[in-house]
Amino acid sequence: MDLFNAIILGLVQGLTEFLPVSSSGHLVLTQKILGVDDQGVTFEIILHFGTLLSVVIYFWKPLWRMVLAVLPPFKAEYAKDRKMILYLTIASVPAAVLGFSPAKAAFESVYDKPAIVGLLLCVTGLLLFLPRLLAKRGTGEMSVKSAVAMGLGQAFAILPGVSRSGSTIVTGMVAGAKSSAAAEFSFLMAIPAIAAATVLEVKHLGAIESEVLTSYLVGVVVAFVSGLIAIYTVLAAIRRGKFEYFGIYCLVAGLAAFLYFTYGGA
């Protein structure tokens, strides 16, 4: 992989990781369009590490409070932070179970089927309209119910083309959490999910050829910077009630990808 393609893919990964448009789906489609040899899940995980850094930097204050919350003498002022840790643990279980199950291989096989990825991107588009269609927008803070719902949404998003941020934010809203609370919790959920995936792929890093190592590192930096931009963008869109606009984009992009790779693409 050359430097140009690494920059493009890093930019795509960073922007789409937190925008509700599916980073994995866009990476699959972009690699196919660029004609880049399939880099596999390992390259995607490396780029995910860049976005992991961006969410850690953005949310360093609440993350630091969570660290203090679990240190003796367990001050009462950190009670909400301990509750948040509990919710994050609950929300991480479904994806973790699926990640170690035989179904994971079936999910990952979709990476080689760009037309199906396009259809799944359309599913994401429809999903983003769900709160409006159900006339159900949460108004409360995070709860066990919304944490469980968002955990299931994150597990579903293992499929490339299904947006992790989109599915978790929507399921959180439908389960009763207000949009801003669901969005912030969704970003925090990304930390254990991406960190766990990174750890699982560490064993493959030694197989990376030295001539592409620089390109990979540049991709990580680009993913980090664009990831920060995406976080600001999503939070601003939610505050302004523009979340469904991403749904329109997913429907158009997904349909275009399906038609291209079914009838015109390689």
C-alpha cells in the first residue's frame, strides 16, 4: 500500500468511525474503488487505533473521573462515574460474546462482498430514521435498559456497512436516553470495543511488511485527526436535530455501491 492510499483510507476511517455512516463499510468500498489489495481486518484495526486515540483525547476528563472513581476511598462525588463504568461494562458484553463466537467468521466474510456491504449501508440509513418513525426520542439519562440496548446495537454493527455509532445512538434513544447522552455514551463504548479488537489483532502486527509500515503509521495519524473532527461534527448535528441527514447519505451511498458492485464494478 502506498502513502496516498494510506492517507485516503485513514481519512475515511477517522471521519466515518464516529459519523453514523459505518467506517468498516466505507473502508471496504473505498479499498475496492481504489483497487488497493485487501489489507484484511488487521489494517482496519490499526486505523481503528487512531480513532481510539481521538476519543480518548476528546473525553479525557470523564475518563479521568472514572479512573478516580475506582480508586480508594471511593468518594461519593464519583458515584455517577462508577455507575457509568457499570453501564459501559454491561454494554460491552454482547459484542464481546459475539466476537468470540463462531458467528464472527460469518460476519467477517461479508468484507469480501462489497455489494452486500452496500445493502447493509442502506440498512444503516433506515435505522437512523427509526426514532422519528417511531416518534420515540428519549429524554432521560443513561440507564441499564439503554446500556443493554446499545450493547446489542454495537454487536449488530460488527457487520461491515452497519454503523456502530449510528446503531448504538439510535438504540439508546429508542430505549429512553436523550440523544446527547446516547451519543456521548456511544463514543465512550468505542474505547473498550476498539481496544479489545486491537489486542486481539496484536499477534498479526509482526506480519506487516517493513516497506508498508510508514504508510500504516501515516494512516493512523490521519485517522486520529479526522476522528476528532468527526466527534465534534456528530455532537453538533445531534444538538441541531440534523441526525437523520446522515440516513439520507447512507441510503444514497449504499444504493450506489450496491448497483456499482453488482452491475458495473469488479
